[in-house]
Amino acid sequence: MTADRFAARIGTELSRRLRADLPIYLTIVLYSLLGYLFLQDNDALHLASYGAYVEKAAVLAFLVFPGFFLFSDCVLLIHRFDRRRKAAIVRSFSAKRLSAIIAGSLMLVMVMFFQGTFTSIKNALVVWSGGFQFDEVQARIDAAIHFGADPWRYVRFMIEWPALRNVVVYNYGVVWFVLSFGIVYLIASSPKADKVRHRYLATFMLVWILVGNIFAGLFMSAGPVFYGKVTGDFSRFGELLSLLAAGGSEAASGVDYKAYLWHLHEKGQSGFASGISAFPSVHVGLTVMNTLFAYEVNRKLGHMMTIYTIFITASSVALGWHYAIDGYAAAVIVCAVYFAVKIASARLSAAQSPRIPSAAITA
């Protein structure tokens, strides 16, 4: 096949994929428009947070993730396809595969734009809601359903052991983000995931919007690490803050990021991953979502993701970012979203599939 014909096939396949993705693009544009109106209505346009995401979008979408997955393909070709290597090369670098990578990169750029809107809305939620009004209530509920003790005390070992604390915070602050958006890119750029692609992306966006915007705004809280600042009671979680601060300048202390968030909040400024809200937990919610999709692949992967979900939930409590109920509520909401989207997707597919005329069946 000549280079011109190969390029033409990539263009044709890419065009087909982009047309199929149009509803996702339009949804992101609509969400961004509503986000702009929300900021404008609350005199919070200064809290828009797109710049930091746009800067990272191109690097992630066109360099980091495609480079990693193409490198992984090459490694697999070297080690696993001794006899069928040529066929595997054709498959890995086919027009279909390369067009999917390009479409996946473009989708990731839009997802990062979506994240900019999400963060912008999240920044303005405290203005819209009138402040963090639910911390005391949520802390009381948390203790009441955990036998009278604040749940972080049950998982304090996760931050008392320096080595484990380093793992916990690095996983929560770095690995989770790479894994979450890496999965988005993998789903968006792999032809093998075409059957679940749009359902996954729709669920992904709904989780962020419902968990991180709507429910967060309705039940605005700052979380244990900021409990004293928003309630005036610095003693309740004082021991937890002391344990976290014991990490000093280590990455595991997490002190710098907490100070960064509170500084932006006080100054009324925006930044990358800014905005403070505890209930429900997006970290837990998105991990639950990926766990549910993992079970569609195979049970073993689903079990592994279940363990990771438990670890993330415990980490969110141990690090003081969330009350335990933040994770529980997120899990319930996400399960409802996942099954609702799955049912709706199945019904839409059934409605769109061609029906065989009854006369043809009886012939």
C-alpha cells in the first residue's frame, strides 16, 4: 500500500470516529457553556480555571500517553510475537489503530477542557452555597456510624508509618490521576474498546458532574483537614493534623498542597486542581466507576480494582481529605449512574439496530 493510500485510510477512519464522537464533544461544549453562565451569575468569572489544564492537555494527549502506549506495543511485539510478529506489527500500526490514537488524543484534549470547566465550577461552589455549612453535621454522622469514633483513627497506621505514608500520599496524589486519565486515554484510543467507549466517557463525565459539582454544591463541606478553619474547632482533628505535619518536607506530609488550596480559597483565586469540597469523594467515585467497568473485562481485574477502591477510600480518610461518608455516598451515586447509563445505552442500541421484517423471518 502506498503512503498516500495509507494516509487516506487514516483520514477516512479518523473522520468516522470524530463523527461518532460528536455527541461527546457537544456535551462538553454545553457543560462548559452552563459552567460559564454559572460563574457569571455568581460574579465568579475570575475563578475560571482553564489555563492550567490547556497547558497540560497537549503534553498528555500528544506526547505522554500516546508515547507510553506505543512503547508498550513495541515491547509486546518484541517479547510476545516471535512467530506472528509481522501480523502483530500490521495490527498495531494499522490505519484503524493510528486513527484511533489520534481520535483518542483529541478526545483527551476535550476531557482536559472538561476538567477546566469542572474546576471552575468547583471553585465557585463555595460562593454559590454561602460557605462550608455541613462539616459539623457530616463529622457527627461519620462518628455515629463508626461506633462513636472519627474513622481516621481506625486507619491511622497508614500515616504513622513513614514508608507507608509515602506510598499512600504518592498513590493518592499522583498514581490515582495517572491511572484515571490513563484509562480514559486507553478507552478513547483503543479500537478494542469501541463497544464501551461512549458509555465509559458518558459515565466518566456524569461522575464528575454529579459527584463533584451538584452533590458537592448541595452539601458543601471542606473536610477534616480544614475542619478547624471552617468551624473554629481545631481540637477535633488536631491530632490528625499533627500526624500529617510530622512528615515535614516529605511529599507524604501533604502539607504543601493543603496550604496551596487554602491560600487560593482565601485569595479567591483559581489554579490547577483547585477548589475545596469534601462530600462526596470524586477520588472514590471515579475508582468505583473503573472497578465496575473492570468487572466487564474479567473478574480477576475487577477484584484487583475492588482492593484498590478500598485502599483509596481508606487513604482519603487517613489523609484527612474526606469523611468516610464522602466515599460511601460517592460509591452509591456512581453505582446508580453506572447502571442507569448501561441500561440507557442498551436500550439505545436496541432501538438503533436494524429490525428484520417478520416476512423475512417466516420465509
